[in-house]
Amino acid sequence: CFDAGRSAPSQRPDVALPGHALPIVTVQKIGSQVEVAAASPGAQALGLAIGMVLTQVRASVPHAIVRDADPAGDAAELNALAILLARRWTPVVAVSDHDGLFLDISGVTHLHGGEARFARRLVSLLARAGFAARIAIADTAGAAWALARHGEARITLCPPGAQADAVAPLPAAALRLEDK
């Protein structure tokens, strides 16, 4: 499973930060408010988060780069990426949600030098395409999803049979359950 976030180029010539450090948010209208739909790692590091109202974004980080969200375009791009990965990396790829994919890599990692090399090569490929990816390989799709979304590492290789221990320190949201 991997969680992909699309990087966007800076439209501000005075900003000389690496692409992953730029405070970039996409926004969409929810009811009568304009809210953050996605936030880059640089924006998150400055306290910007999904659901935050645009006026609050502008007040707290005036130099944040704001773009309109394009859910339909994002979905089309994610589907195109799934097809590309199915053609090159593994025959079974499925969209897991609005910004993630499940790849069934059973029986194909040896073709790419093993699980660790497979994951490193995939992260590099996606980075060249402008995606900041987090990859987790585990025995179950649920453990892979949880580790990709809530784990601390960019690449997590969960040893066979160790998914319960690996997900135990993660928040309840990693299990796709409400906190209560």
C-alpha cells in the first residue's frame, strides 16, 4: 500500500525552499466556507491541516501557496498511475481511497531485487514523477494501509506475522476506526 501526495511547483520566485518544504494547500468550498482539502508536508509542518478554513490559513501562514482542489483530476491521475504501475510493477493494483493505491506484490518482488529494493525503486520512480510516497509492505492490506498512513518511516517492511505488533502503537484511526 502506498500513500501518494502530489507535489506542486512554486509559483513564487522569492521562495527558495525545496519542493517538499513549500507550504502548499489545495482548497475547496464546503458549504459557505472555503476549506483546505490537502496540505503539503511543508504546510503541515507550519500547522496547516485538512479542514482548516482558508482565512485561518492566510492569517497564520500568509506566504502559503493556495490552489483550487481538483478531485476529479486527482482521481483520473491516480487511476492513470494505477495502470502504469500494473503494467510495470505488478499486475494487481487497486485505488484504495482518494490518494492511495494497493499493490498486490505477491510473487513479483524477486523480479525487482526483493521487497526492500522494490520499495526503494518505487519511491524513487514516484519522486521523479512528482509524488511524495509512503510505502508499507505487510501480510495484510489493513496493516499495510495503517503503516503507510500512520507509520513514521517513508518505507516500512513489516516482517511476516508481525503486523499486530507493528500497528499496536498507531492511533485508532490507523485501523479505520473512530477514536471512541
